[in-house]
Amino acid sequence: MPKASPTTTTPKAVPESYESALKELEALVADMEAGQLPLAQLLTGYQRGAELLTYCRAQLDAVEQQIKVLDNGTLKPWTPT
């Protein structure tokens, strides 16, 4: 009897940019909220969403650190113009 091959998911590539990650995350949330995905796809979508969220947070943290450096270690409050 042949062995069943384990199901493996191919990891998706790291997003090109914050904007592309955010766009993919928004599309993923919309698909999940539509309620039309099977349970297995919901789980896969949730996992991908968590990866994208981690990536976006890391990008925002990196930008915040760069701003602190540019402002001599002080993060100044943002005020809209």
C-alpha cells in the first residue's frame, strides 16, 4: 500500500512592499468575511493573514525607528497639515 504524501503548503513569498502586503491582507479579510471559503482555506487564510500582519507591523516599526533617528531619538507627535 503506497504511503500517503504529507500535505505541505508552499510558503508564500515575502511581500514586495508594505502596500502590497496591506492590499493582500485586505483582500484576504474580504474573502474570509464573505463566508464562502471552506474550513481548510479559512485556516490557511488565517495563517497567511497573521504572516502579513507581522510583516506590516515590522515595516511600521522600522519606519518609526528611522524617524526617531532623524529626530535625534525623539518620536514627535504627528499633526495633520
